[in-house]
Amino acid sequence: MTLGNHDNRDEFFRAFNDFPSITKFRDHRHNDVIELPQARLLLLDSLKNTPAAPGLLGGEQIDWLLKEADSDLKKPVVVVAHHNPRLGGDPTGASRRK
């Protein structure tokens, strides 16, 4: 499970306390790894604020993601998050068409 802009992290942890995060970051986020026979799924909590559309990955989370992606080079890695990744570009997330 991953969290998105309509979720509440405290309520999520209360409802799913049997599914703790695989990570223990200062900025607590729910991350997980699902090992499949042919691939590894890395689940990222991209929730920034509720209710707000923009998401955010934290620095500790990105470092963890890079290490996890490199930890088993025998299988492809699929990264799963609610929010679309955006590297650079317009910080407001607005699209511009000509």
C-alpha cells in the first residue's frame, strides 16, 4: 500500500498497524518492498500534506530507494508511488503548452 494526497498517515498507521513500514525515518513514511519471482516492487509513501495534490519524497527516502534498487541486480525494480515523479521543471507542477 502507498499513501497519496487524500490519505492521513496517522489514520493509515492506526488502521494497518499489522503492516509496519520497512523503513524507520525521522520524517516517518510508509515504505515497503514486495519480492516477486521476476521483479522487486519498491513502494514509496509520497504523501506531503492532506488534502493537497503535490507529493514529496524525502531525502532519507530517496537514499533508501537508490540503495534498495541496487541491492539485487538480478531482478528489475518497479517503483510504485501515488504521485508522479517530477525532476526539475516548473516547481508549481503547472504544464505549459505552446
